[in-house]
Amino acid sequence: MIRTLAITRDHQVTVNIPLEQLDMSEYAWVWTDFNQPTEEESRLLDSYFHFHPLAIEDCMHVLQRPKLDYYEDLQFLVLHALNPVTLEAEEVDLFLGANFLVSFHHGKLEEVDEAWNRLLQHAHERTIWARGPVAAAYTVMDKLVDHYFPSLFAIEDELAELENRGGQESVEELMNQVFDLRSRLLKLRRTVVPMRDLLYRVVNSQHVQRSGEHTVYFTDIYDHLLKLADMIEADREMTADLRDSYISLNSNRMNQIMKTLTVITTVFMPLTLIAGIYGMNFTHMPELQWKYGYGAVLLLMFVLGGCMVAWFVKRGWFK
């Protein structure tokens, strides 16, 4: 589907003009959105707009790393939206010219729809949202970045909950949850960090068509991405701390078990020795004929075991 949004020089809005009827000279600027385009519609990037073949090739072959390329009369930007379910990146391509913006994306994106509706609502007010295609490009970027935050906040909530209930589940279950969170944070990082680097280029580029007023808005997006990157790194460090804590906890529990088993084994070793000696089938063993031999041996084993337990307690083995 292809939709168009055209802004006249007196800030009136016209939508969904067919491309074959669209006269760019009649409008201050035009935004054309290729939303889940068919193969035939995709060919219009070349046959109608005459964009550079390399830029068109980047649109057809997803997923490209976020980037900014300069051509004769336009800038080509590759942006990443974030799938809130899988946390995988979804590509959005922008062709930014002096009086036009062309957006291209293979899937339906809520962020682009929100940017589109925002421009429709504010274009007549002659605010920043209606001041050329750069403002439209900014709006798309802003919405893309805004949709990064809920996914990260959800992970942080899970981290806080995991930290609070750390002693209520087995270490194995906790470790699985920690590694799952680290995997999701890594997916977020693979989207956020390249976008941060791209916005740094946009803010500091002398080629992007924007005024000083627009620069402030792009800088605001860059600041949001810096915050996101810092939050992701802090969360990754927290998961690493939780992982180390759970490993230490597991090792401590294992040590306690081994200490208990060692104490039990040590107590029964001399008792087993005594039982083994008197369990031998020799004929000439004087104690075997003694009337009180059985009781005396049991008493000896009991006293010996009690003395060893008392000695272990004194040594602090049970603390």
C-alpha cells in the first residue's frame, strides 16, 4: 500500500493523492509512505522517484545496519523499529530530500502510523511538525525510539521481581531466568547501540537538510538513545551480579551439604572399624566369649561417637 501526505505552502493537508496525479511543484513538501508494498509498488522507487540503485537495493535486502548515506539531492537513512514480542529489529528506510520524504517498510509499523497521524493533527498549526520533510523524518525517528522504552521497562520490572524473590525458587530456575533476561537485553542492545551511533552522525552531520531548530530535536532523540544504552548496560551488570550471587549461593549450599556428609562419615569411620574387627570370623577372639562384650562394644561405640560430635561442635563445624 502506498499513501501520500502533501502539505501546501499555506499549511493545508491533502492525503492519499495517487502518485500519477501528484505534482510536487504544487506543494511545499510531500511524504510518501510505502507500507507493506507489493513488488510492483516497490518498483516505483526507481521508475517514479529515480532513487539511486544502491539505496533501492538496501531497501529490498533486509536487515541492514542503521546508517546514513548521502546522494546527490537526498539522504538515505536506514532505521530500526523494535518488535515488542520478539525484540527483533524491523527495518524502516527513509529517503529525505529538500521537499519530500519517502518511507519504506515491509511490515506494518505502529510507530510510522503514529508519526503519520501526528503530522495530520499538527500540520495546520504551522508548528515544528509541519516545517518540511526533516520534521517528518524526526517524528518517525522519535516514535521509533519511544517504542524502545516499554520493552526495556518490562525487563527492568522482571529484574526487580527476580531480585525480590531470589530465595523462593531453585538456583537452577533463577539462573535460567537470568540468562533469558540477558539474552533479551542483548537483543535490545543490538538495536539501540547502532541507532545511537546513527543519531550521533545525524546530529553532527553537515549534509542533513535541517535548521538549527531541528538539530535540537534530533539531539533530544540522541539523548534518549544514550539513556537507553546506559540503562541496558546497567541492567546487564545487574544480571551479571545476580548470576554471580546465585553461583555463590549454590556453591555455599553445596559446601554445607559436603560438610554435613563429611561429619557423618567421619563419625561413623571408627565405629565401622570397631564393627569390622568384631565381625571377623576368627575362632580365637577373647572378647567374643565375654558375657558383657556386646554391651561393652556398643557403649564404646556410643561414647566414641558422642566424643567426636562434641569435638566437632567445639571446633565450630556445625556453624
